Amino acid sequence: MIIGGSCSPVKYVPEGSYLLNKVDIEADTREVAKEDMEAYIRQKENLKILGAFRFHLWLYNLSSKKKQNDWLKRIGEEPVIYDKILAQRSNSQLKQLFNNKGYFNANISNEVVLNEKKKKANLKYTIKVGEPYHVREIEYAIEDNNLKALFLTDTARLIQPDQIFDVSQLDAERGRIVNLFKNHGYYYFNKDYIRYLVDSTLYSNEVNLNLLIETPNNIDIKEGRKAYDAYTLNDFEVSVVPSATGFKGLKKKNFLEVDTSFVGNYTFHHAKAYKYNPELFFRLNKLKSGDLYQVDNVRQTFNGLNRLKQFRFINIQFEETPNPELKQLDCTMQLAPLTKQSVSFDVEGTNTSGNFGIAGNLNYQHRNLFHGAEIWKVNFKGAVERQQAVVNNVSNDFNTLELGVESVLEIPKLLGPGNAIRYFSNYLPHTVFSLGYNYQRRPDYTRTISNFKFGYDWKSSKVVRYNWNLIDFNMVELYEFDPDFINSIEDLYIKSSFTDHLILATNLSLVYNTQEIGKRSNYAYMRFSFESAGNVLQLASTLAGRDKIAYVDEDGLGNYSYYEVLNKRFAQYVKADFEYRYGHMIDKYNAIVGRAFIGVGLPYGNFDVLPFEKKYFTGGANGIRAWQVRSLGPGSYQSSPEDYPNQSSDIKLEANIEYRFQLMKILEGALFLDAGNIWAINSKDNREGATFHFNKFYKQIALGTGAGLRFDFSYFIFRLDLGMKLHDPSQELGNGWIIGNRRLNNDDFNVSFAIGYPF
């Protein structure tokens, strides 16, 4: 960047012109967001990285003046030349913005400072908004008495006296009113029937507002009257054929391939290969014959059909019945189904907490297994992975093998006890069954995991999703331990985690996510999960009067007794996680993304240590990147350099912030800062410095920084990060601070390869 900065930024600035170097906005109000003001500026300076370096302009300036289509010109950014006319247009645009926000007396001016020698221009907009106009009175003139009665009984109005006049609020109120009427049968009503009259001349800094609902002059009187008629629903036609135009779009020669059936006031057309049980549509359709037309029910029906993951095209249309006096609508649902059965094979790069590998998957999927839109998926997986372990001073590449099979059945309705919970009915729930078996051979041990899940999955809105597993059963068996690994844990309390065990848990997770794929905008992500295990088995064992198994620890770490089920000790614990992310898009090339995570697992009762697969760990490509995965913590504990990186514990705190900037079309850079650690919650954990204490945990926060590159290949993002330690809680020198206390060495750096963003 230093070398690049030495190139002249005005190489392509013509004589007599100036590079727009800086644009500032100074406003004497915070009522209007600065981002909103910037959107009305017609000319902005070249984009910058780190707020200072014009990297893309630098690329452009490296191009040849002799070549018009130089590739550097294509990936770079042309210099922005100051334009006086565009600056004046920006004044007008800003004036309009503040008028819309109620600041009718706003004064907008700009000042430009030209540097003749450097050929640069600094532009500053000064905004004096004055006093805003408020809404003094609101009067309503509604042409139709039925609409008037409905409107006056509604209390959720967005515009109230004494609030600041805002055109955007007027538009929002128009949309709300249209939605109100369309939810009471007024199918033909639209925004054209609503207009405002605003009078700002009678009072100082106040407006009188008239809201008029009447037939527009440009609409035929007969057609206009339809907007004042409430319509009910009559018959339904459901067309499920592999044609985007539905049944009516099929050619005559294909009619024989379509079955037609009649159930009540429903007519069903479906291709013979795509038969669906009518009960499916009765359940999902929120529109009922004889009810008033409601636009919200149309949306719910569409969302329900879309959530089935059965159709590539969904179209819901309404048509007035032949007798206009009845005020009835017939509904047609045109559904073009996706392929019913599919088989695919894929090869993928994997990143499991910083361990890089390769995997192959054979996938089979059947849509509509029992003619009720059930989806059955079977996945066979084989993978090898590079665990960051060293044996006899030799690094083992691809030293982990995984083989597994999983079968998942999704049923688009409630089965089991959830069927009795009426709350679910409006949220398009799925019942999910999952059965799997997994074999994993690691450098330190081999394990097999058998699992079964039964639960529900549903969305309460576009951005909120829930998953509730009533039964989450896992049986874990471990064997073929590496002697060095056994020696490293044999005197530690955590060795109980590495034994055969059984988990019968119930868990609930909630995800709130406003991020939209393919759209670059600010977003928030929040995930909360809670899990409880072992209580049912503990109660059943106690009531059955079963005998406990006594265990004597020869290492003097404590004697205890426990119940077994299926000859396996079952785990008993509660666990909760909370994660929050926020992404702020500075501009089209720059973004800042932050993340915070807290998780706590509390073992008790039949198993006073968390099973190893339920423990927390950090480090690696998705944690604190200056440390290898599983090599940090817990607390200030320092494992032997010869041991495998396998540190895990019961509490995790982590925070990350990353500044991302686009360098070229497929290349993105990043600077990051990571902080956090893991701790033991149980005082029995005899790893020195591992236990969490409120009066000193903050001194054990690890801190790392670094830089990275991201290669965007559209289908996936390949990531390379270099992390550097700043504060190592296991180091006594300098209270853990490295810089200024000792020289950096190879162990203070860590390179991570990964697929996708870290968060």
C-alpha cells in the first residue's frame, strides 16, 4: 500500500480539472441519518480502503494510457472529477430530502476548496435545517361509508398530531390502509384511492393534513365502484402440472396425462407423476370458501406452499365469478413441481474448526414420498481431514477418516405431542425425523456415534426460525486410544469425558437472521439455543429402583456412582449458547462485521463432566485465529507442547471484529481482531488455571490479530488467514502481553485455511 500510494492519484485528471478528493456533510441535526443524506449526493469521491487509501483508483492509474481496454482499467476505478453542476444538483436533492422530512426551511449550501498544485478539490455541504414542521390537525374525508366505518374503528394509525411531518410516514400509512381494507374483503382497493392535501400556510411550523379516500378521476366510475365492494371467496382450482402456466397452458395432446378430481368446492388437476393428497392443500390454504377475501391469508398460503420445497413456480390468482352481483372470487393456484426424485454426488472442501479436509457425498432425495409433500433424504459421506497433530515430531496429513450415513424425513405437519399445541398452526411447522451412524478415526482415538432425532422446525416470520428437538439421542463409543493421548489425560479430571456414554436430550434453538443472499446491506444475526439432557433417564432409573455402579478413581480424583442405560453411563447437564453478529456495509467495497459468543454447559447428577462432544473449544479458522484449533485454554492452563491440541471445557466467551475490503473482482482482504477463551465450570477440574473465577477471568482473555485474503469463486469462498498472538494467558511474562516483553517467534503465528467466512 505504501508503494502504491506513491503513484500520482491525478494521473488521469485532465488539465483544468480536479480530482474530487473529499466530500463532507455538516448538518445541525441528528434527526436525519447521515447515510440518508449521503444517498442524495450526486457525486462522491473515489472509494477508500481503511478510510485513506484509494486502492482501486491506484489500480486504474497503473494502467497504460495507450490502451483503452486495459484490464487494470476494468478492475480499477476511474478518477472522480469534480463537477460543479452535479454539486448544485446535490443541493437540490438534499433540499428535497429535508422537505420530505418536514424541514421546509432547511438551507443547503456547498463550499469547494481547490488545490491548484495537487489538482484536488475538497467539497463540503453545510445544512442548516431550522425548526421542523409538525402535524397540527388531521382530517379524514372518506367517500364510502363502509370504508369510513372500518377506518374509524382502526386505532393502529401511523400518523398522529404533534409528530414531525414526514413524507415516508405518509407513504407507509397509505400501505397500511390498503392492507387494512384488503384484509376485509376489498379486493380491488389500491393506493390510487388514497391521497393527501397538506397546508403549511395557516400556522408557523405546523401543517394541517387532509387524508382523502375517493375514486381517482382517471378511473371508470363502474370499475371504481368495485373498490368499495367486499368480496367473498367461492371455488378453488389447484393445478399441479410441470408447466409454469398451469393446467390451462397445457397443449391438448397432454390432457390425457393430467388427472382431474373434485372434492367439495375444490377442483384438482395434477400430472399423474405428481399426485398430492388433497388434505395437504386443505391444511395449508388459509383461504376458506365463504370467507371475506384477506390479503394476509393469501401471503400465508403462498408462504406455506413455498415452504414445502416442492414447487419451482407458485402463482395464486383470483377471478370474479360470472355473476358480478354475487361479489365472489374464484381462486386458482398454479403450481409447477420440482423433480420428484434426484441423485447427486459432490466433492467438497471442508473446514471443521480449522481442520482442512476433503469430503465426498452421495445424496438421494425423494419429494412427495407418501403424496403429502414429505421429503426423504439419504446421505452417504466419506471424508478425510488434516487434524493439526504431531506424532514423533512428524505432522500427519489427512490423518482423520470419517464414514457416515444419515437419513432425514421431513413431514409438513405436526405429529406426536406437538399436534396438541395450537400455537404451531400459524407457523408452517415441519415434523423431522433423523437417523444416522458415523465412524470417525482420529489421531488420538476412534469413535462411533449413533443418533436419532425427532422434533419440529418452523418459521414465525421471514427472519425468525425455530428448531425444537423433543428427542435427541446419541450413543458414543470410543476405542483405539493413542497411548500418548491417554498419558496426557490420565491424571486429569477431564478423562471422564473420553468414555463410552449415552445422551438423551431435548433442545431448542432460535435463529434471527436479516441477511439476504445476493443483497449487500446491513444485517443482524442472533442465535440462542438451550439443551437439557439426562433428567428423564435419571428420574426413570430412580423410580425403578435400579442399582448404581460404583467407581473408584485410582488417581485420587474422587469416587462416585452412576446409573447406566444400555450398558452406557448417561450424561446429565444443561447447556445454553448465545451468539450475535452484525454486519455494517460501509460502501460497496468496505464492510465491518462483528461477532460475540457466550456459552455455558453445567454437568451434574449422573455425569459430573460434560461429554467431550458437548464441550467448548476455540482457536482455528472460526475462533481465535492466532491459535491452532483446540490449543488455547482453558483459562491460563498450558498443556505440554508434545500433547495433541485437544483443549476443551465448559464455558466459552469470544468476540471478533473484522474489517473486509474488496481488492479485485474475486479477491477480498481482511484485518481482524479476536478475543476470548474457554474455562472449566467444575472446581474438580485439576488443570492448573482452568477454572472460571469472576475476579480474574478477564485477565485470562486471549487476544490475537491478523490479516487475511478471501478468494470468491461464486460457489464458495476460499479463505486464508494469518493470525498473530497479542496476549497469551498461559504466559506469565508481562502478564501475558507479548509485544514489548519478548521477541516474536514461530509459535506466535498461525495460518488458517478455510471455506467460507469465519462468521
